[in-house]
Amino acid sequence: MYSAAADSAVVDSTRTAVLVDFGGVMTSSVIRAFEDFGAEIGGDPSLPLKLLASDPVSRRLLSDHESGRIDVDVFERGFAERLSTYGPKVSAEGLSARMQSGLTRDEDTIALVAGLRDSGYPVALVSNAFGRDCYAGFDLDGLADQVVISSEVGIRKPSRRIYTIACERLGVLPEQAVMIDDLQQNIDGAARLGIAGVLHTEAGDTRRQLAERFGIAVR
């Protein structure tokens, strides 16, 4: 968790716009959902995450799917094969939906983002798409001023280009933006452009970080 004391109470008041992730921020933890799925299929609960992080074939499948180069059916067939190679046999049918079945809406963070917009801070949703219906039940255009989905723009986080697109659509410079994400690698990718980062764990901590580090107060 972020410590304000470690930052010597220095406030960067130049940040006037916010980029925000979807899965794991607007929802409960994606990592926990994938671990729950791993436990459900038997064997090592961490197997899905391990493969997506370190197995070259699985990493390529995920990258190609999130970037829109392969559809969900191709991803599911390929990843089911990788899971079955290293663990219990897994069916490809509906695989991505089963992996995300444990996700729930994070109403506190959704309210925080709405408060940012009400307070005059433009918000762009910047999300790596996954599966067929990962945004079901969410009005994305109602959540943010701009929506940048990896499969639609053909590039995914942590590539600098996707953050550039988001800033351009908001009409701000990267040095004016803050990225809220639950994965450090995505924060690091944004930082390469000069975008500040807030590593999200829960809405209250993110609210404190925005206020204490950037003077971004939410109504």
C-alpha cells in the first residue's frame, strides 16, 4: 500500500486528467478470479496465472487476443490446450467466461470515478479486452469521457501507444495525466510517457493517493 510519509508530502498539482483500468479496478480482483478458476479445475490454483505470465505460447495467445489479432474462440482453444498440458484436462467451451466468473462490480471505485468526473477531471477508460463479454453489464460510455479498448485500437497495455491514444482523445499531455491500474507493469508502461501512476488495491486507498500525491479531490 502507498505510504504518504514516504513521499514527504510533496504534491504534484500538475495532474488534471485520469486514465483508469477496468478489470481489477472497476471490478474485483482479476488475479483472485483466475486463482479461483485454477482451484476449480483442480491441480495448482496458480496455474492459469503462471502460464499467462511465463509460458511463451500462452503469453502469445493472450497478447494476440487482447490486441484483437485473434478472436476469443482461438484464444480459448489454445489456452485450454496449454492448461491441459500442465494440469487437468480443461474444456475450451466458454473458457474465458469461466475464468472471469468470480468477478463482481466494485461499486466504490465506480463511484470514485464518477466523482472525479463530477469534480471536473476528464477520465479515459484504458482496458485490455479479454473474452467475449468482459464488459457485460457496464455502460462504458457512461463510466468515462473516452473509452480505449485494446482490441479496438490494436494495441494493449503496457505499450506506450495505448496511453498516448487515451491522452490524445482527452486532449491532454501525458505529463498532465494519472493512470490508475491494479498491475504494476501497466503503471510502469504509462510512466515511460511521463504519466504518473496509482497502484490500485481498493477505492479508499486510491482516493487517498489521488488527494495526497496530486491534490485531486473528489466530491
